[in-house]
Amino acid sequence: MEPARRAARRLVEAGRVQITQAGHVVDPSTAKGPIRIRRTP
């Protein structure tokens, strides 16, 4: 699962996606547990 999280963090840094937990955008470096990835509006 860590390779997927690393890829998601790279996409967050590029401004292409947001990482959320419980419907709130979270900092990918501090997110623990399940995350959701959504496109940036």
C-alpha cells in the first residue's frame, strides 16, 4: 500500500488531487488509516 500512498503524495504536491479522511482534506504526510483520493476541483 505504501507505493500507492507515495504516488498520491506526489499528485498532491503537483496539485492534481486531494487526500481526504471523513470528508475533510488532510495533510498526506500525517494521514493515518484509510484515505480517499479525489481530483482537485
